[in-house]
Amino acid sequence: MDRNINDEKTKGGMLSGLIGGTLSLTASAVIVKLIGLFYKIPIASFLGDEGMGYFNSAYTVYAFFYLLCTAGVPKAVMILISEAKARGRMCDQKKIFRIAIILFLSVGTFLTLLFMIFAHPISHLIGNSGSYLTMVAIAPSIIFVALSGVIRGYLSANTRLLDIAVSQVVEGVGKLGVGLILAGLGKRWNLDLKCISALTILGVTFGSVVGLLYLLVCLKTFKTNEKAGQNDNSIKASTVIKRIFSISLPITLSAALMSVSSLIDLGLIMRSLVKIGYNESVAGALYGNYTTLAVPMLNLAMSVISPISIAFLPILTRCIVSSDKEGFKRTEKSAIGFSQILAAPMMIGLIVYAREILTMLFKKSEIEIGARLLSFIAPSIFFYSLLLIINTILEAAGRTRAPLLSMAIGSIVKVGVSYYLIVKAEMGIIGAPVGTVISYAVALVISTLIYGISFKKHAPIFEGSILPYLSSFIAIILSRFVYDRIILILSPTPALILSILIAALIYLIILAFCGIIRPKEMQELAKYTNLS
């Protein structure tokens, strides 16, 4: 009897770690986004348009190198460590981690030196030679983010999600604090804008350092509690290196496709709008409206959902490696359900409250156009949330090239559909968000087909979607009814916040009433979170 009670407590504790860790990653993603917003506003006042030109040029180039070191590295390490844990091979876990650290210390150092050496010609190539110093100042952070990626992958495989969440916030706060201090000092010392921009971006480098230091502390604390591994023959170093690259490269290329797609968007939208009669100034304003108002809100919603992949990937990997079909089925269902519980209210909320949300955040005269664009792009959240989980399952099963294929096809479709729609006068700029929605839908179809071929069954993508979306629709429509009445006595911002809180309360009540999250199922899931 006592043993059963202890087992239930253990399961509850593991469950708490999984769900709590996922929510902490979600919260940290939102906090980091907000820090980025608060970072840019004062920085822009320090640097002005010219200085921000140096800053943004350097950061755009840096983002490419950052992508190479972070997009696939954590997942590759996470998958390999999870596989080793499922087989009970502690020596393999430690060897994989050591090799990954050495490998990406080398890769990070090489990319840092490459960036610094070619910073001068790159700055001339992009037509902003003044950004050279800023590029040099941010280059060292590549080493630190590469190492952080490895450690985050290791900690994720061991479900230490709270440690990762805190490290991201620490990194963001370090960037914000040091960046603002150095920008202020540069201004006080009357340095030229090139130097102030370089000093400001040092905040990013400092943030990456303190983030890494925090992760090292977490790693040391965790590793002291690990049991010693066996001394039998462990995995070969060449095998580890080969597998790390075979896993991380497709994931990195898949992420890179999104960046390339955004660049194509710029030229496609501008040229298409000019083709149907807009002058360059108006076309630029419409593009700016789309990328400043609608796209960031979509990215924020996606950043809230993305941590689910980090939380569930190790569990799915363990179930597949150990041939635990029942555990895989339950974990898969929980991942899809959890993603839809988060995605549903965000999608419907952005559609119903698009104008009010943008008015509260941006206070711009172009809100009406931005709100319409946001309403059209919001359905992407539904397709993205399902695509994320299906791709995560495929990655856990070793099908790391599948997401690359689906995203590549989706990107091609996006370009074709967007161009076809934008050049129609009755659509114009609306074609861009519609193209984005269709691209994610097509990518989901491709990944779902690959899933069916791989697992010989249909992906349960709709089983966990209907009730969350129906519940969200009811909750948000009721809150909108309240909003339309309290706006008569309250100012817009308090009325919106109160309405959102009412919607959240109604949504949670409906979820509880319908039993969408059942305690018994959650306890069953808990035993599959034990990766030890």
C-alpha cells in the first residue's frame, strides 16, 4: 500500500517537472521577447537611425552564424543523450556530451574567427562599412552560444527544463543591462556612433557569457548527483560526430529556410505591390506594416508553443528506442493536446482582438491595416503547432530530413502563392499572410504523409484539437461580448486586459468541465517522463 502511494507521488513529481518545465520555458520565451522589445526602444534613442543601421546590419549577419550553432545542436545532443539513457548506458551519455563540447567549441571558435576576419569585407559587401566594429564586438558570442547549445541539449535530455528557462532569462537580462550601460557610457564620452554601436552590442556578448556561466553552474550541480556509469566499451567518437552532424544539419537547414523565405518575402512583396500600381514609398510602408505589426505577433505566439518540442522530444525518443508503443502513443497524444491547448486561444484571440491588441502595443496610425493582416496570418498558429509536434516525433524517430523536406516544399509554395495573390489588385498585401498560412498547411500535410509512411498509421492531429478550439471560441466570443460593453466605461487598455482575463477564466473552466486534461491520463504520462 505504502509502495503504491510512493509510486503515485513519484509520478506526480515527474509530471510536475515535465509540465512545470514546459511552462517555465514558455514563460521564459515570452520574457525574452519582452526583454528584446525593451532593449530596442532605449537603444534606438541612443543610436538614432544611423547607429541602428550599424547595429541591425551587424546583428543580421550575426544571426546567420548564430543559426549555424544553435538551430540543430541542442536537438542533436538531446536525441543522442536520450537514446543512451533509454539503453541505460551512462558512459555513452558522458562521452557524447564531452565530444559535443569539444566539437562545438572548435566550430564556435572557427566561426568566430571567420566572422572577425571577414567582418570588414562583409560590411562593405552589404553596403554599410560603418558596421565593421559592431560585427567584431558581437563575434565572440558565437563561441559561448555554441557551448550553451550543447549544455541545453544535455539538460533537456535530463528534463532539467527550468534550468534552461532561467538561463535564457539570465542571458536576456545580461544583454539588456550591459547593453544599456555601455550605450549610455559611449554617449557620455561623446564617442562616434560606430563606437557606441559596438559598445551597445557588447551587451549581447556579455549576455551569452553569463547565460553560459549559469548553465555551467546548473550542469555541475546536476552532474554531482549522477550515478557513476559502467566501464564497458562505449560508443566511438567518430560515430558520435557523424550522428551529431547527421541530425543537426537537416534541422539547421530547415531553420535556415525560414530566414531565406523572409528575405524572399522582402523582394517579392515590394516588387509585386509596385507591379499592381503602388509606388515604392507606399509599397515600403505596407511591407513595414506587415513585418512590424503582424509578423512579430505571430512569432511571439510561435515562441510560446515551441518549448513543447524541447520538453517532449527526449520522452518520445526514449519510447521509440525502448519500443514502448503504449508510452509513445500516450506521450504523442499528450504533446499534441498540450500544443493545441496553448495554440487555440492565441489563434482565436489574435483574430478577434487583432485591432485592440495592436492598438495597445504599438499606438500607430496604420493599426487598421496591421490588424487586418494579423487576422489573416493568425491561422498559421494552428498549422504551425501541429507541424511542430509531428516534426518533433519524426526527429525522435530519426527522420530528421523529413522536416527539411516539408519546410522546403512549404517555402516554395509560399513564394508561388504569395506572388499569385499579391499581384491581384483585390488582394494586394493580404496575399502575403495568406501565402504564409497555406505554406504551413502544405508543410503539415507533407510531414503528416511522412509520418504515415514511417509509423504505418494516421497522425492523430485532430483528436486533441477540436475541444480546445471549440472551448477557446466560446470563451473569447463571450469575453468579446463583455468587452463591447465595458469599453463604454473603461479606457481601451484596461478593458482589453480585463476581457482577456475573463476569456482565460472561462477557457480554464471549460477545459476542467470537459475533462480535456484528465488527472488519470496525466499520471500515466508521468511514468514516461522518467528518463533516468
